[in-house]
Amino acid sequence: MLAVHLENGLVTTRHLPVPQRPEGYALLRLLLAGICNTDLELQRGYYGFAGIPGHEFVAEVVDADRRDLIGRRVAGEINLACTRCEWCARGLGRHCPNRTVLGIVNQPGAFQEFFVLPERNLHLLPGDLPLERAVFLEPLAAACEILDQVPIPAGERVAVLGDGKLGLLIAQVLQLHGCRVHQYGRHPEKLRIAAAAGVVSESAAGPLPAAAYDFVIDATGSPEGLRQAAAMTRPRGTLILKSTVHGTVAIDTAPIIVNEITLVGSRCGRFEVALPLLPDPRLRLEDMVAARFPLRAAPAAFARAAERGTLKVLLDA
């Protein structure tokens, strides 16, 4: 089978044996996968990664202990928890200290024709849901996680800083929640997607409003974004960090302390919350697809995804 390999910044393809399916796992055949910013950060050296990346996917179950899964389309949660530790007992398997993470930490990812994942991680997809919408389930769940962590009231003014893939999903989810979302970005063509979903679009090219919002989300994917987002947050406001950036980010903590700003780190989310949103036409998911490449063209796909301003790049098996 064909698999994508990432090491020392190079993207290559290799022919590998189909993986063996352990007990409790499903053997999956990739249908469609998405390249996200985390994959690009892995290419830049995040986690010292070497191996098969990929964690946003739609697949068909080829074999499983649960026979009712075979032939079904699924997406899967990326954290493989141990199920035995204190964190798992508290329902916090996403923070299990013994976990592996699909395509990121000690678990071969989805950018291959066949791969395995625990059956407990799988979520069945509606048969009539287009693949180009279904492939957004994992990042959509990450966007929904904000509302699991922070009780943002409907009607509240919220700023989303950054108009990349995750920033657009966050803005649309919060808009569906009933927030009055202002999204700040540097790419008019991206902001038009948010505007079509009812979001107020603002240019981030000039000065940004200071101390203007009780809730600010940093989804810039840049070290500078945290400083800018902190400056936009009102005293005793909440700043939610959604950016994954390779390397150390310098930040002046004095304004955060003086203004008593609450910082909330936010990562993966629950698929159960995001799955019912996928068919909603108010989410402009298809508009966020920039290009599709076959798996064998993964080097070109990564190059395209890394181009400034590019939205979602998909890989077909």
C-alpha cells in the first residue's frame, strides 16, 4: 500500500505492507483526508516528528471485531488513551499521560491507504453526508471545544483573530451559537467565507481595537498572534488560545497580569458535539476546500498547503 512519510522536513511516499489489526481495533481504508496546520508544523519540526502524519480523515471500515462496523464510513478521534489511568477514569482520555496521538505522537497517521484505530475512537457518519463535509469533523470538533470550556453567552460580542482554516471554523461555530462574531484577518477572499456565514469581517492589516472584547480567540497560528489577542481583550476578559506553533513564543505577561486576563488553552473537541453540525448548510465547509490531490502527490499537496493564504488541501486515497 502507499503511505506518506514525513521526516526532516521532507515529504515522500513509500510502499508499505497493510498494517495488522490488533484486537479492539478496526482496519480502515482511507477515502479522504485533510492537511491541517499541525501537519505543516510537524514538517517544520514540531515534536521532532518522523513517520506517517495525518489525523483528519474519512475512511471505510474494512475489518473489525464489531461486525456491524464493516463497510461503514467513519471518522475517528485522534487520541488513543490507555483507558486505565486516573485521567481516563475521569473521562479525560484526551489528556491521558500514556496516550498516543494519530499521526502526531507514536501512532502512524491517516495519510496511507490503510491504517488502524481503536473501534472506541470511531464515529459513524451519515451515508448521505458528502466526503468534503465529513472530512472537517475533527477540526470542527476542535472549534466546538471552545464552548465546552468557556460559557460564552449567546449575543456576546466575540473576536476571532486569524482567518485560516481553524479560525474560519471557530467563527462559524460561534456565529451558529448566537454570538456576534467579529473576525480579523489579512485575506479578503477568506473573510468573504466568514461573511457569507453572517460573521462581521474586519481587516487585520491596520491597528486592532484595544481592550474591546470580553472574549478573544487567537487562531492566527503565529507567535505575534498571542500578543495581539491579549491587547484586544478587556480587563478580566478571557483569551482562548487555539494556535499550535513550533518553538517558544515570547509574551509580555505584565498586561495579562495587570488586566487579570484569563488564558484558556484549547485543543481537541468532542465529536459528539460537532457531528450534528456537519450537515448544516450555514457552515460554509465546501468553500474552504482549496485543492484535492491524490495520495501519491502528497509532496505537491503539502507544498500547496504551505503556500501563504491556502485553505484546506485534501488527499484522495
